Amino acid sequence: MAWWRWAFVTGALFSLTACVATEPETLEFVEEQPVLYGYVDGYGPIEDGAYSLPPIPPQYLQGVNRRALVQYDGDEPVGTIEVDRHAKLLYYVIEGGMAWRYPIAVGRQGKAMTFDTVIRRKAEWPSWTPTANMLRTEPEVYEPFRGGVEGGLTNPLGARALYLYHNGHDTMFRIHGTNDIASIGNSSSAGCIRMFNQDVIHLYDKIELGTKVVLRSYEDSVEIEGEEVANRGGEIPARQVDPALIYGPDEDDADAADTDMALGDEEAPEAAEG
């Protein structure tokens, strides 16, 4: 099995705050994107430090569901991030009336944002720990991960995270990568603002600490994007994940886990680093 196929297998199995590996039926792609060497330009495999990121399959990159340099029709100043939670798009405003537009997924926490924020922290391959609210409301999903998950290919925050603050306090809201490629362009029952890993890496180096993050209203989304795009995507649920896929099996369960991880007649690959 090719390494990128195995990475998608491990990424799809880990669907906690930032990952929901359900194929969305409500997100329709209307515009085909050019495919070169089996993947869309800008979404090929990436060697990032100790990690090898797989390419994003073209079927997830149709229409507006891919990164693009576009004319900016909003009102925010250069250097601002504007998040359109309705159209599932994020804009980074640059000079010349232009912006980088990225598709996003919006989790329940992301939908709960009601105020503008500022980026006060950035992290590459961040670790993740479920919040007290997650542990309280969905203990069956998050309790096994109370101790946190180290950064790596199976971490739900993906390759990069931008931490959002308000009045000097961490809001617990994040803009981050994800291994759940099917969620991009949709909403889910968990998570903040998620991006393809290739996109969050592209955005990360452009962003300085102190960057303002503002929220676009539904009315402005309809006016700028059109009613269809402003209402794109559907709701997809979170699901429970076997902690052994993240932390590794207990010694007594090792033999059983090896059997479960076997893929057909092939030898099961080693677990992804991290």
C-alpha cells in the first residue's frame, strides 16, 4: 500500500474535535479542477519536517473547495483574516484588493464564535487535549484522550494551528489543519475552523502574531457569495475512536491489534509518527 493511502486510512480513523470521516452527501462540486500528475496543483504530497503529508484527492477540490487568489469584495483591511462560517470560506486579505481564499470546515465550537479575535499563538504540528466542555458533554468520545495527543499525522489539529484570543484570554477557538478531508466545505458536531493541511501550511507563514480574525455575517455572505454558496455544505456528526489507534495497544492486546490493523493480505504498515 502506498504511503499516502495509508496516511488517509489513519487520518480517517481519527475523527475527534477536528476530524469527521463521513462522506458528505450535501456538498455538490460543480467545477472540475485541472489534475497534474494525479493531483491538483497546490495539493500534492508535502515533506514537512519529520512528516510526509499525502496529496488531497481531486474530488475534494472542486468548485470553491480549493485555495485561490481572488478579488476581495469585503470591507476588512489588509492583513485581516475574515471567516465566512456560512459559505465555509476563509479569506486572508492582501494588497491590491485581493485575498487568498481557503475552503474550511466549521465545527460546533466554530459556529459558537460570536466575536472577533486575535491570533496570539502559532504552532507547527501542535498537540491536542480535549477541553473540559468536551469531556463533560461527550465523555464517551473524549474521556480516553483526557491526557492529550501529541502532534503528528493522526492529531486532529493537523499540521498547523492558529490560537485565537479575545481581550487577552485564550478563547479555546482554533484555526487548524485536519486529516478529515471530507469535512472541508461542511459543518460538523465538533471542532473549530478546520482547513486542508496543505492550506493551513500555506496560510501559516503569511500570518503574524496579532493578526485580527473577524466573522462575516450571514447577510454579507449572501450578498458577497450568493445564496447558494452562502448555504453550502451539510452537517456531519463526530464519532468515537479507538484510543489504541492513537496511543497504541496495551501489551495484552498487541496481538489482537496487529490482526485488526492488517490490510488484506498485505503486511500492516507501521503506525504513523506522532
